[in-house]
Amino acid sequence: MKMKIGIGIGILVALVIIYLIFWGNKGTTVLDETSPVSFQNIVQEVSVTGTVEADPRIGLQFQQSGQLISVPVKVGDYAKKGQILAQLDTTSLEIAAQSAEADLALAQANYNKMVAGSTPEAILVAQATVVKAEADLYKAKTSLENTELLGEETVKKAQLSYESAQTDYDNNVAIYGQDIIHAYEDEYNIIDDSFNEIDDTLRKLDTILGVDNPQLNNDFEVAISAYSAVDYRHTQNLYSTVKAEYTDLRAQFLLIQSSDYSAMDAMATEMKSLLNSVSDLLDETDALLVEAPAIGDFTDDVKDADRALIVQEVSDISGSLVDLTNAMQVVETAFISEDTRLSASQEALNETAQILQQAQLQADIDLSQAEINVQVYEALLAQAQASLAQTSASPRPVDLAGLQASITNAEAALELANYNLSLASLTAPTSGVVTQINGEVGENVSQSEDFLVMISDQLQIVANVSETDIGKVKLGNKVALTLDAFSFDQLFEAEIIKIDPAETVIQGVIYYQVTAMFDKQDNTLIKPGMTANMAIITAQKDHVLAIPIRAVKYDEARTYVLIQNSVAGGEPIEVDVTLGIRGDQYVEILSGLKENDKVITYLK
């Protein structure tokens, strides 16, 4: 019996719940959730869990095959991070770089010669170019027999470029925001001056309209009342409205600082509106003066004097409006300028870091490349000889276009040659002890095998990154991490030093192993085996247009969002968008939307 009663009560409760769900909310309107397109700072991260390891085995491989000419370390040596561990023959690479440099100089000389026209000096330059090309060819042939030259200069240049870019970036970070601060300070002062100008204008207008001091305009009031008392009262009411707006806005202004950017933006907009209102009031007052007949003491001379005062005040208010508009534009420009400068220095830093990384790798140098370089110099010599034969020809647009293209090609060839030369050295990615060397000077080494093995004296973190994320991870990426053994708010920093090219299959899922090195560590605190929660920072952009990730929708090859329809009750509008980097909450918008567009994040 008790069981039946319990079942009955349960059924009753269920019915009540169903009623509340389906009927209790009737009459309640469910609205779409929206979010404005806004500027955000986005950090793209790849989150993985790794394990702290001690003395990991680090196998280093050459990227290409070549003849080993130098191994400045031996098994058991302690190598510092960035130290050169081995080098391949750089003869053909140096020749290629010299050839590319000479080729660029030749292309520039030919262009200048063509522009200058046929002169004895141009002929001498062309002859010197031929002589130089002959000398370069002879040098290239001689270099075929000498394959034991070292190529450290490119690495040093890359290091200097990186340090210079780092200094430039640090300086830009240090001064970031100064132009914005000054722009808002100037805007603040202009707004303050505008208040003073409006106050002066209102006091002068009151001598005509007699709102605050009725006794000041008895003659004008008699004159205008005889013509149109209604217009006169309307203008007085407009004066009262403008003054009330002025008083209220002035009180708000006294409560803000130039450092409150959002408040300053709002204040500038309100001041611009107030200045326009004052301008309208001046126009209406002038219209009254035009209509008012000369009666009694309100003579034509008095009217002309009052109208002259109005003209001056219109000019002053217009000047304040121009100054404020210019100040607002300066603020907007300051934001763009600051972000552009910082972004450019960040890009330069990233580029030089990549060049430095590439310079620390080795390049494949062999005899066949040297032979190719000889062929290149033979072609350059033929080109120089042909150029000498054409020095008397008048320059044509098509000739100049071809020479300019030659310069561009030569610059690209020089950049490629320097890049190849930068890969001639095998360097230590971290500090550690050399435990194995698989080769001797004079031998040819393969790029597919570990040439050198070292044991790091620092703790590392090893983690598996899924194949969907590995494409985002690059060597040198910074890592922010926490350790389960410590407080969640105790952060550690690391850097990706190795990405295993071979996949690791775990439960049917493909991963790639990455290794990170602590930037700074306290070995008494961090222990091998600890679990690390890693956030690999793969990209970062500041002050970019962005929307919440949940607003993005996909349809086959199409990416789009829904925005609110300006027509009440209208269906949401689909807008195709181009996405940039993705953070944990926001995604960058490259095209399709503008600031303050309302995107729908939840459709009812």
C-alpha cells in the first residue's frame, strides 16, 4: 500500500514539472542572443598535457647530405645552447652566395646604365662588369677544388639582425600608448576650451534674448514681439534647452579624466552635438534680428551690432567644432599608428627569429652544386658580355621593365643563397652533454639518420599534439604552463625546441611528439614525472576585429554568421566571413563584418 502511495506521488510530481515546462513559460518571449563585432586581443593556443622529463636523449640530424668538415665537440663534452656542434662543407654555398650577390650588383648596374644612356662611363662600367664576371667564374672554378671552407658569417649576421629586431620590439612595447595618451590629453583641453567658448557665446546671446537677465533686452523684446512673439519665445526656449545641455555636460566633464578613453570618446561626441546645437541657436537668433523692426531704442545700428556679434560667435563656435573634429581624428589615428608600429616590429622580430633558426641548421653542400655554380657564372659572364654590346642602345620601357625584373630575381636568388648558406651548421638546441657522434671529418653524412646525440642538463616537457593542431606549432613557440604539483596560479614558461616528424599512434589517433625546454627553472621544485598543463602560444594579434567563436557557422566550404535584420521581425541575414586566428573565446574577422555589427550567438 505504501509503495502504491509513493508511486502516485511520483506521478503527480512529474505532471507538475511537465506543466511548468510546457505551460508555465507561456507568454514569455525568448530573444536571440547577440554580440557586437569589436576589437579584441586574440591569443591562439594549443592546449596539451605533458610530462616533465630529465636528461632526455636529443637526436640531431642534418637536413641534407654532405661532407663533414668540422666537429668541434667530442663525446662527453658539455655544449651550451646555440653552440656549433658540427659543420658541413660550405664551399659551393659560399660560391652560390657570392654569385648571387654579384648577380644582384650586375642587375642594378645594368639598370642604372640603361637609364643613364650610352656614355663612356657606362661602357667602362659594363666592361668592369665583364671583368668581374670573368673573375667570379675563375673563382668559382677554383672553388670546385676547395670544399673545406666554413660558413659562420651568415649565422652571425642573422643573430645581429634578431637582436636588433628584439631591441626595436622592446622599445616599441615600452612606448606603446604614448601617442594615444597625448592625443586624448589634447582632446581633453580642446573640449575644455569648447565649454569656455560656449559659455561666452551663451552669455552674449542672453544680452539679446534676455532669458537669464530679462532686463538686458527690453528694446529688442519690444521690437521682435511686434513682429513675431511666437518665434521669439521659441528661440528663448531653445536657448534654455541648449544651456541645460551645456550645464549637464559640463558637470559630467568635471568628473572624467583624459585617461578614461571610453568616457572621453562619449564626451567628444556629446560636445560635438552641443556645438552644433549652439550653432543652430545662433542661426535662429540671427533670423530674429533680421525680422525684428527698428523700434524705439532698438535702432538699425543696434541691430547691426547684434548681428555682427552673432557673426563673430558663429565663427568662434565653428572654429571650436573644427578643432574638436580634428582632435577626434588625431585620437583615431593614434590608435592605428600605435598598433601598426607594434605589429610591424613584431613581424620583423618573428621574421628575424625564423631566419636565425634557419641559419642554425645545416645545408647540403656537394661537388655537383659547385659545378652548377660554375654554370651560373658562365651564364652571368655571357649576360655581362651581351650587356656590354647593348650599352649604346637607347633605353625603352620594355628594356627597363626587364632589367627591373632581373633585379628582383637577383634579390630573390641572393636571399635563397644566403638561406642555404645559413643551414651549414648543426647547433645545440639546448645545453647538454654530447653522448654520441655518428661520423668523422671527411665522411659524407645522411640527413635521415641521427648524426649527434646529446643529453640535456635541463628538465624538459614532452607532450603529444594531435594532427589537427600540429600544423600550428613551430619551433620557438612560447609555452605557458602549470604543474599539477603546484598551485594552479604558479605559472612557468618554456619554449618549443623540437617537433618529432614521425607520428605517434595512440588508441588509433595520430599525434606528434613535441619537446619544450623551461626558460627558467628551480630544480629543487620541479621533478621528473610531474604532469604539465601546457598552453602553446602559436599566434597572437592585438586590437583586431573579432566575434565570439560560437557565432560562426559552416556550410560545406562556406563560412558565415547571422546578423540581426534591421527590419523588425525580419529573418536574420547570412553574411559570409573570412576568419583569421582563433582564441579560446573569440576568432579574428578578416572580412565580411565591421565594428559594432550585431552577430547572433544564439538563435531562439
